[in-house]
Amino acid sequence: MPKMKTNSGAKKRFTITGSGKIKRKHAFKSHILTKKATKRKRNLTYSTLVHKADISNVKLLLAMK
């Protein structure tokens, strides 16, 4: 059986932490920033973890399952 390929888009967007959780960046931070509040833009800067409902789909894309 051939090896499973990692989804190229997913490998650019997600990283695995040391404890095995999946990290992601926030959306809505690239353009049309004038109408967004400073506090909102600042909070979009920081990365967060993938929601538990989406972990199985992301792991499939990253060929972890």
C-alpha cells in the first residue's frame, strides 16, 4: 500500500505542539483592517488550538491517522 500524502495546504497552516495538540492561526487578519477595532486585530495576532470537533479532520489532512 502506498504512503499517505500530507495535504500541502494543511501542512502550511497547522503545527503540532510538544504535547500533540494542533496549533492554528486566526483568520481575518490579512486585509480590510481599517474597519476592525485595534483590540480585535491584536487578539487575532495570537495563535490558538484547533477545536476538538475539528481535530480528526485536521489529522486526516496531516496524515496522522
